[in-house]
Amino acid sequence: MEVGKVSLEAGARMAAADLFKIKIIGKSGHGSMPQDTIDAALTASAVVMNLQHLVSRNTNPMDTLVITVGKMVAGTRMNVIAGEAFLEGTARSFSKEVWEKIPDMMKRVVDNTCAAYGASAEIDFTRVTPMLINDQKISAILAKSAEKIGGKDCIVEYEKTPGAEDFAYLTQKVPGALTFIGIRNDAKGINAPHHNDCFNMDEDGLKLGTKLYAQFALDYLEDTLKV
């Protein structure tokens, strides 16, 4: 999002995020004698593929589930069939119903896939952040604050994003809202996406963020202290 823009929406959501690590245990051996082995690399590849059917066939199309295996490590040499493989990834969801089912669904897929190849698995599943849902009242005050600073044209609405944020823990305790501040500037060549090795930010965006913090604090106190 470009510098000078604020992204917010009443009731907007950010996803719940979970981390998982999977150790697949097979039996190593020489590449010329696969019949005497249990190929952990092949099993891991099948697990990666089969996890995606949780998204396409086990989740209501009206809901959202994203499963990403971002790391896969297996093997020691080119002519040795791997005896162990390691997978690491994330699961992201917006629906509480889907979120609650993810550990059991993943375990079913991983265990049954491994069994089909004669392997076994150990799964470490960690809940990281819950869903973040902007409070309607706080969002309304925040929108007014942003308009005071940058006018109506500075506000960009968003409904939800599959990114996750630990600010969600605070919103479970007290009403809150999260907004994004633009830091992209095409004129300066600052336009690489997040998690990119060329990522940078136009620090002019910090000015708007600072102003918004201060203006929101004043507007919130004014609204709260009304008699």
C-alpha cells in the first residue's frame, strides 16, 4: 500500500496462524535396493501433496484455509534413500470451526499417508495467534481520526487478510482495531512485497502512523469521556 494511505475496516479480520513440524520416519538404504527401504523423502512428498486436499476437499469453499509447507529437509547423499524427512509449515484460517479441526485433520492425513508408505510420523503442532477481528466502535473512531489527518481519500478499506498478528491477543482482552499504514513509494523504487529480499519501506509513512496514533488517542478519550 502506498505512502499516505491507511487501510482499515470495521469488523475486518486477520487470520489465526498455527505452526507445525512433522518428522517422518522411514528406513534408509542404498538407492539401488529400494525394496529394503522405506523412503522418507517420497513419503514426505506425498504428505505435502495430500495436505492440500484439506483445503480443496475438507473445507467449506465459503471458508478459508491455507496450509503452507515452507521447509522440507530429507536425505544425506544422492545415492542413499532417506530414512528421515522433516517438514515445517503454517496453517491459516478465519473460521473458528475450521480452526478447531485443523490439528485432527492434519494428523489424519499425515498418519494415513505415512502408513500407506510403511513409514511413521511425529507431529508438533503449535497454536501461534488467534483470529483478529476489529471492534466496530474502535474502527469507527479510528476512521474519523484518519479522515481528520489525511482526508477521506487516504482510507483504503479491507475486509480480511490471511496474514496473522499477535495483536489479536490484546483484542481478546479489550476492544481494539488494527490498521495498516502505507509504506510503498513507486517513485523511489520502494515497492517490493513483504518477505522479499528486496523489501524496504519509505519512512515517510511513519509520519502518518505517528499522527494517527496521537489523533486516535485524543478522539477515543473525547468519545469515552462524553457524558
